[in-house]
Amino acid sequence: MPRRPRRTPPPAAAPPPLRGGWVRDEDGWTVRSISGTAATKTYVCPGCHQDIPPGTPHVVAWPSDEAEGTVERRHWHTGCWRRERRS
């Protein structure tokens, strides 16, 4: 009976990337737009302290000098982010 080939172990799991739209730099912040279809969890907006429910388009921002998976990454309502950047 022939031997079965060995299975190769799966590669080490990397943190999942943020799904969403374009990434841009804004005054020392990296900002990514998240579409409604890519928004699958509930987050609390730091601008208004209200929930961002699943299915709501929003933006994610983190300091430009940090990696994408940083603990400084925050999910904002798009309007709250714009208002925060103007002040």
C-alpha cells in the first residue's frame, strides 16, 4: 500500500489585516476607510463615545509612526474624525 504524503504544517498565524478602503496619511495619522460590508464588529467612537454598529462605514486611525496592529488604533465615525481633525 503506498504511503500518503505528509501534510505541511500551516504557516504561523499573523494578525488579520484590517479590511477596508484606501489608506492615507493625515497630519501624523494613518487613516483607513472601512466600508459597511467590512465592518463586522461593534466599536465605540472616541469622538462621541457612541457605538459604531456592524455594517456602519467608518474610519480607523493610528499614529503614522506605529504599525497597523498597534494598540493606539481607534475606530471613529467618519463625521467625528473630520470634526476632530478640524479642531
